Amino acid sequence: MFTGIIESIGIIKEVILNGSNKTFWIKSPISMHFKADQSVSHNGVCLTVEEVKENSHRVTAIDETLKKTNLAGWKESNLINLEQCLQLNGRLDGHIVQGHVDATGICTKRKEKKGSWEFEFRFPKEFAGLVIEKGSICVNGISLTAFDVKRKSFRVAIIPYTYDHTSIKELQEGDSVNLEFDIIGKYLLRTLSL
């Protein structure tokens, strides 16, 4: 369980193809604090730390994860948002995030607004009921607030702190992102459909 509040940015140092899996070595300022078998959010995807060496850690994405997320496109030197799991004795600053990506979306617009930024994302229309005006959404692991919500798109506004301390600054139009919709909305939609 996570909050969508990014702790650090990592950089992919090595990508290893292992059958249908991909293994990633990621260097970050917080990798040295990880331990094997720990769950860590990587751009919104919950991955298990397999090994830690100095300031780097290793994770593997299996075929199912590669198909459902944008991890198949990760390359050396890509920046990755990192967050350790939620501690129950701390504050929930973002929103409840599972690290289970629901879909990938596409950045369709990026606009600087004199000190802040706006991004627009397109997403599969079958998830339209899960994106609401001023509702929480997780984009590449970042807890954000959706606005200007339409049937297949939404926008988010990015403050300077988030821009400077996450990988969103690298995001360009046409890039794929991992999306996780609000868990409360998912349960409500499921209940109403029964």
C-alpha cells in the first residue's frame, strides 16, 4: 500500500532481458535503505526488491506486468518515481494507492503556465466511470487531482515542487504513463454493477 507521494527519483542503470521477464537495476538516493523482499512503488508499479548493492537495487517485471504497464518500454537512463510502502503510524498525505496499475494512458498535452504545468492524458474509455472531477488519480505513481474530466481524458496541474521532485518533468506528449484509479471508486463501481 502506498500514498502516491514520491520519495525519490531513481535512474535505470541496466536492463536485462530474462526470457519473458525484464530485470532492472535502479540507482537512487534511497536504494541503500531497501532490503530484499520489500515492496517498492516504481512509477506506480509495486515491484519486489530482489537485491541491494550500495546505492542501487534490482527488481524484475514478469510478462503480465510488462503487458499491463509501461515497463516494457523502460530503458537505461530513464528516471523512475520511487516510493516505499505506507507505514500505518504515519500521515496519508496523498491517497490510498495499491501499486496495481489499471491501465496505461498517453500524455496528449503538456503546457507551462508561468510557474506551474498542466498535462492532459488520454485513457481507455472503459475506465470513464472511475475518473471524476477533482478526484484522486495516480499517474506514474504520483498522487494527483484530475480536472477537466471527459469520457476518455483528464488534465492535472503540477506545482513546482512536484515538477522538480518527480519524473514528470521528463514526460513529453506521446509518452505512455501508468494509471491507477481510486480504489474507493473501483469498489463502488463494482458494487453498483452487481
